[in-house]
Amino acid sequence: MHLSRHHEQEVAPSANAEPEDHFLRLMFFEPHDLGVRGAKTEAPTPKGLSRFTALPQARLRSVANYYLPDPARVTQPVRANSPALDVMTDLTRVAAATVRRLATVTEANGKMIARGVRSLFVVDGQRIIGIVTATDILGEKPVQVGHELGVHHDEVLVRDIMTPAEHLDVIEFDHVLEATVGEVVATLKHAHRQHALVIDFEEADTRQRVRGIFSLSQIARQLGIANVGPDLNRTFAQIEAAFAAG
């Protein structure tokens, strides 16, 4: 809602205005306030927040902008023995990249480009029903599915090419807390997967929540491997070489 300039002038507080909330003034009233101004009193020992100095503040400008996270930004470099959390996309910190199951592969590809990611959670409401990757979209799968269904490539839906949730590998978050990057890569290689989901559980419940995701391409980038293609065997070989060199 936009306020008129006249209204803003009426409600905007003066920078030098004294607080007019008498209740607050009473809350902060202290007996020594009745004493003679300027009288020397013994400084009390700082307690609680009083031992900290407030940071300087200023007014926000009306033309201020805000930062957006840069998905292409490479996080801190890692090694084989680095904590697994260093390469996990934590969904409590980063919004999940999602796509509707009835979206077309073209729409899904556009979402990946916009977010700078190579995979999307396929959702039905708040429920994760699968995952779709850049390889799924840009590979032969949409062509094959389109041929089988008798539809054009642009009419193939995400649900037709995604990997269903029941086929996805998951790792419990408690195990991740003690794991290393090397162990994560070994897990992905054993399953021959590009991704593994990290789960925890609802409080006082046994329902799973997806807490994060491991991505082979993300791990490779953090190891300094620039060109990560769809060939999993080649990517694993590159990562192992980077481990050996580090």
C-alpha cells in the first residue's frame, strides 16, 4: 500500500523527537532520576545487555535495493576430509528449487536456468514426489517419452521423466554430521547417482523431512573442477583425481 506524501509527513517521526510513550518511561524509571542533575554517583557493575555497546544505526533510504543469493557462486573449497556439511545444500538456509509435476520440460529447464541449478524437486503441493535433473531434460529421455506418448517434445511433462521419490536414495542427517566429503562421494558412486537427499524427522513423529541435498556437480565445483558433464563415470574419476592431488 502506498501512502501519499502528505500522509507520510503527518506520520513520520522526527529524528530528534523524544519518546512519548509514558508507560515505557515509567518502565525505565529509576530512583536516582529524582536526584540532582550532574551529581556524581557510583557506576553500577554492568549486567546483561548493558555491558554491550549498541551499533551505529541509520535510516534506510527509499531507493535501497537488496541482495539475491548467487546460485553460481562457488562456496569454500573442500577436500576429501572436509566435513560433509560443507557440500550439502541445506534447505533450512536455501530455498528449495522446485517445479510442479504437470510443468513441461521446457518450463523446468527455464527454472533451472533461472536458479542456476541442475536439479529440481518435483512437488505436488508441499509433498516431494520426485526429482528431475538437467540430464533428464536435455538428454534423450524427453525424446523417447514424447515418441512413446505421441506428443511433441514441448508437451512432455516433468512427471513423465522424473525419478520418483521412492527410487531416491536418502541419508539421515545424524550420519551427515559425522561424515566427510569423501564418504559422500563414495556413497554416490556406490549408488551410481548424481544426487542424494538428506532427511531428518518431524519432532515427535516418524515422518521424514528433506533437510538437504548432495549434488555430484556441486561437489565437483567446490573441488575446482570446472567442466562437469552428464557422464557420471568421468565426473567420479575427476573427483578422485582432485582428492589425490589435494
